[in-house]
Amino acid sequence: MYSHIFITVGTTEFSDLIEAVDCEEFLNFVVRNGCKRLVIQIGRGEVEPTFLPDVCSCVDIDLEVFRFKPTLSEDMQSADLIICHAGAGSITEALSLHKKVMVVVNDTLMDNHQTELARAVVGKGYCFSTLPEKLITDLSVADFSSTTRYPPVDYSAFPNIINELFA
């Protein structure tokens, strides 16, 4: 079902998400769902996976963990499921690739714009969202066949607005 899963925290620190996936319960979820490749981008966080590196090879899962790459496009394009923080860039890139997306909100942030953004994309039916402590439960019941296809990006919209303003 999800042979390749990509997890990203973007350029931020989101230790709660990394801890939520670095456990036996998450490993059981990915094994049950046919995962053969698991890629985790940990950003600037201090928490690094310790459980998964020891066990993924035992269950025939190729694990890659990294902090940053110049672009995440290749990782997103090849993924069957993207689990991402609620950053605008990560969400829109994942949705524009028409992937199954679970947005994980960091509710510890002050003035939490992530919650608002997640509610907006979930409200349109594009994806699902959750909190780190509910990730595995919500992934287990998420019906991605019920999501709405994200509309194509209109690259002419911004130049058209600028042209109208200065015409």
C-alpha cells in the first residue's frame, strides 16, 4: 500500500514528530502497509531516530535519515505517502504532486499558524492532519481515496496581478 514513505520536518525542528515515528508501533504500521523504503528528513532537530536504524534492515526496509538536501522534490515524487510538518512549502509541494499526505501539526508553537493552515487544507479535502501523539492511530484509519485532488498551480496568477496593479 505504501511501499515508499517520506517523512519531513522541513527546515524546522520538530522532535515530537521524529519521536512519534521512531518506535515499534510505527514500525509495525509501516510493515503492515508494505513499506520497503522509509526516508526521514530531521531538519535541525536534536532528536535523531535510534530505534528504526537498528530494526529496519531486520524487516527488509531500506531506511535513509538525513538533515537537509538542496531539494526534497525527488524524495516527495518517489513517495507513496508523505508525512509532513504543517509548513506551507511542504504541504503545497506534496499536494501539488498529488500524493497521499498526512500533515502533522506542531501544536507547541506560539501563535500557531500551522493549525490554521492544516485546517484549511483538510477543510478542502486535500489531505488529513493530526498531532504527533495521534499519528499512528490517524494513519491507520485515514481513507486517502476520499481526498480531493489538489488543483494545478496557476503560474500566471502572480504576474497577472502585478500587471493589473501597474497597468
